[in-house]
Amino acid sequence: MTIQTNLTGLDLRAEIDRLRRERNAVILAHYYQKPEIQDIADFVGDSLDLSRKAQATDADVIAFCGVRFMAETAKILSPDKVVILPDMDAGCSLEDSCPPEQFAEFRAQHPDHIALTYINCSAAVKALSDVIVTSSSAETILAKIDPAQKIIFGPDRNLGGYLARKTGRDLLLWPGVCIVHEAFSETELLKLKAEHPTAPIAAHPECPAVILDHADYVGSTRGILEYAQAMAGDTLIVATEPHIIHQMEKAMPGKRFIGAPGADGNCNCNICPYMALNTMEKLYIALRDLKPRIEIEEGLRLNAKKSLDAMLSLASGTVGLGDLGPAKVTGD
């Protein structure tokens, strides 16, 4: 989305605050957003956690600073609220890897399988799924499914492979990957570890197995943040999109956080290009114009909501699952 309006000299933060009040809007920011967007948001967190927090507010408008599937999830849970996304081109490589038509055909080829689908997918794929999972709830949900039941897991083959290795379940994996987490280099990670031998490594399960094999902790973005708070040492190597480090540094100024490197030896290649499309300028315009707006046909929304409800019924009562904890209307 190209911004045509000249915003030179505009106090964007003040204008966003004004529009937030006038629109009765709640601003959500994923951990992978730029620091200035995280700092202006009402809530910062994991994708499902944010949607549930927005659902619990009396806001008329949800401004979701994340990617398209996240904003769709907010609309699925809050159909009566206006949901806007600063840039409609903010997609996701996992969503792109799993077109609904191909996923439907794949399901038809395996009629004896149920589909456990990672939340990083389109509303249309959610509607074709039996249970949606998050990186923090997937293992709990798997444990509640009959071991004899055959399972399709998509769209992230890395998360699916990690779950298969950890649980011993035989999962039929859809071949999608997150381009951000695929960019980490094992060779460069080992060089960094040699420089900081006492620093643990925390990794997101979307990383390839060669990265996860070196991790001291594997978990969701929220889980990694909680691990950073609980760890005894003062230095942590972080193998996920590096903008989460902003929240770590705010919460734990006495600790040092180092982004795991890509093949070029730095973490710049691991910045999500889709998340980066959202800017303060685009957030201002989205609040001003109430667009781009997320719209989902009601039949599709209800079908997608069934798979989300199935997840919540299987996992929401568990403890310590980050984005499946109680929907408290508080900041992160």
C-alpha cells in the first residue's frame, strides 16, 4: 500500500492518540513490530492473545499491527468490531505456502486424517481445519487426541517436525516454512555461542531442527519472553524475529539479548519483511480512514471459528500457555 498523502510535520503519535480516542479504537502490536509501534499500542503480545484481549474490550475498532492472518483472527472473534490492518500487503510466508484450494485437495486425499492447523494460516484454511493450534498449545492439544487418530499438520513443517520428535506422534506434514526462521544459520549460531559460552539459546519452534537442536529453550514468542525473565544468567541468545528484543530490554534492562545470526553473520536478514510493512504513517491513515478493513463472509467466519473454538476447548484451561491464558485486559 503506497501512502499518497504528505504527512510531513505531523505529530504522528499525537494524531494516533487522538484518533484512537475518537474512533474508540484499541491498537494491537505483535512482538515482531517495530519498537515505535509496540510503544504506542494498547497491547503487545502473541497473535491469539491480542485478538482475545481486543475481544474483551468495548472498543468499536481494532487496529491490528501485525499481519493479515492475525487481523482475520481478530475479525473471526469480534465480528461486530471494525478491524483494520495498516497495510493489507502484510502477509505471511506460511499463509502463502498453504492456498485453501490446495489444502482442501490434500485433505480430500487423506479422508482418515484430521487437520491440526497452525494459526499462521488464512481464514479459509482455518475453515477447512478441525483444530487450530498455536506454538504454545499444540503439544497439549496433541496429548488429548487419540494416539490412533491420523493427523495432518500444517502449514509449518518445522513446528510439525518438532512436535513429532517431541511427542512421538506420526504427523503428515504440509511443506510450508517461515522465511524468517529459515534464515538462521547453524554455523553462525555456533560461532556466536563460542563467543558467549554461558549464554543459553531460546528458539521459536518455527526454526529448522538444526537450530532447535542447539536451543536450551524452545517456545512461543511469549514463552521466550517469560524464559528470559526467569533465567538466572544475564545474557540470552534469541532465535526468533529480533523485534521481540525490544520488549525484553524494556522489561529486563540489566540483561543482554543477542539476536541469533543469519548466514551473513547478523540478524538483519531475520527481520520479517511482512511485519515491517506496517509503519506509524500507515497506522495513522488506517485509523483516519478506517481502512484497509478486514471483511470475512459470515459462513466462512463461522466455519473458521469452529476450529478456533475447538482449540480453546482443548487447551484454554491449561496453565502457563501464554496466548491461551485468561483473557485479561491488561498490557504485556
